[in-house]
Amino acid sequence: MNAPPPVISAPVFPQDACATFAANYPEVPHKLTHALGAHPLMELEALARLAEGLPPGSVEYNASDQPIGVEGKPAPTGIPIGATIRQIKTAKSWAVLKNVEQDPAYAALLSELLAELRPAIEARTGRMLRTQAFIFVTSAGGVTPYHFDPEHNILMQVRGSKVMTQFPAGDPAYAPDEVHETYHTGGGRELKWRDELLVGAREYPLSAAEALYVPVMAPHFVRNGPEPSVSLSITWRSEWSFAEADARAFNHLLRRCGLAPKPPKRWPSHNRAKAIGWRIARKLGL
């Protein structure tokens, strides 16, 4: 594991970025600036050592030349993860290190970053829950296929560039309700891609020192730029996001009973009734 990181002596998110975040969180995607810079924990050698020390289930990597839409998980390349990261310039690979807060040094970094945004977050969606961090290391031109994520997420570009193409959260035209329900009851998060979906897309180019807020369950895909990329996702859950997930799971149960349930409401609606219904059903083993 890595040694404790140097203390960040100045705010990573400048005052205007914090104001932008507070004005748009939690439902509006928006770009921010950051001053994380060439942090030693984000250097390739540090990331390779981190990856080699993480549990196997916390590391995912495969060929980077993926289509926008995929069926299931692509197979690993066969190159060890440490070599993949150290040779990312030529490896033609995509790697994600999950839950890097398992390492104390990265846990401290995550805590410092989220502390800067905590007042704005907790004023809108309450206490931050299940704070996590993910690191993406990608060869030039790599693609992260079309999918969604259950967390509130800020993607911080540290090295290289990429373009995230994002779609409206909660719109079944881009992520059908049945896919949400399957995901929240143990299935995958991959979505069916159709080129006509691009009509509703918005592109967000990111270069080093830029970041993007991604709302809960906003579908997206990512294309890497012409050089290797390193990105850090800092994420958290809220009572609202957990209630939305539980309401989706309860809808899955209702659909199995032959009903056609309405989808959960987006924030600031609470979805409490269905969330409680799912929690009771789960205890009963239904």
C-alpha cells in the first residue's frame, strides 16, 4: 500500500467552482475546474503499485477499442494490471481501479476532496453516505461503453483528455425502467446502444484540471483523447439515491406480479413508500 499523501495545502476546487457546484447540484450536469495537478498518488507508478495491491474484484481492465454499446463485460487482455498501467501509452487498454479508498493514502485524498464540497452537498441531499473513489487509466482513443452509475459523481481529469457524452437522467428513452430494475436487483448496468440516441446527447470535453459532475443514473459513454488519460472519480451516495434504488427494486417485484409500475421520482421527491416496501420485501425473502 502507499504512504500517506502530502497534505493538500490549498483548496483543490477554487471558490468559483464550489459556487457553480452548489448552484447545480444534484440534478444538473456541469463542468468544474480543479487544482489537483500532478499529485504523486496519481502518477502511473503509484497507480500500478496500488492496482497490484488491491483485491482482484477491485480491478477491471480490458482492451480499450470497445464499441459504444457492448453485451456483457469484455474479457481481460491477459496483460497483468501493473504492466497494463505502466505501459498504458502502448497497451491499448482501459483499466478502472475500484474503491481505491481501501488504501489509506487514497482514502485520505478522497476525504480531503469531499470535505471541500461537503457544505454544498449536505445542504441539498443530506449526509454523504458510502463515499468511494475510482481511478481510470486509459490508452489513447479508448472507449468506456454506454452505461449508468448509482452514485453522485465528480469525474476529475488529471492527465490527458477525454469527451464524456451524457444523456438525461431518469428518461426511459435512454435507460429503460426495466434495465434500472434489473441492475438494482443484482444485474448489469450495460445499456442497449442505438445511434438515434445521440439526438439527446450533450458532449463535455475534459482536459487536465477540469472536472464534470454526473448526476445519479445519468447514462453516458466516454471517448479518450489522443494521449493516455488518468481520471479520478470521487463519489458518494445520499438517502435520496438509496431510496431511488430501492424503489426501482420494488418496481421489479411489482413487474413480476404482472403490474406496470410508475418509475421513481427524481430528486427532491423521496420515493419513501416504495423504498420501505422493498426493504420489507427483502426481509421477508420475497
